[in-house]
Amino acid sequence: MTPVNESLLEFPCDFPIKVMGKMQPDFADTIIALLKTFDAQFDAARVEMRPSRAGNYLGLTVTVRAESRAHLDDMYRALSGHPMVTVVL
């Protein structure tokens, strides 16, 4: 059994996060700007965008550079708490 404080991830690492929100013209740019506050080297060119079938939502897959578990958790909290974001996976 893995102790509670240990992680299965080795840091630093690249970690994909899926972010969904309502289709808005500035959604992707806003999420990219938010992530750049955590990683100035965040590469916006690596963001994958996929609209929902009906075109009401936009899904982004962003690959972030996580320096530690706390850093990754902070990014998740910032994304989850953003008013434009519906779901973070």
C-alpha cells in the first residue's frame, strides 16, 4: 500500500489536464493566460481543442509542467474555481 504522502507521479513531470467550458471566443486564451501564471514557459501550441457535438462547449487538453504535487493541486484549484470553467479532469 502506498503511503498517503507519496505520489505515483515523479516530479517534475508533464501532466495532461482536460478543461471544459461553454463555447466563448476567449475561453482558450483565458485558460492559457491562467496556466502561464503557474508556468511562464507553458506552450500554448500544445493545447488541443475539441468542441462538443452540439457546439455549446469547448474541451481543452492542456499539458502542464508540474513541479510538485502542491503545484499540480494549485493549478487544478485555479482552473476549477474559474467562472468560465465547467469541468476539470
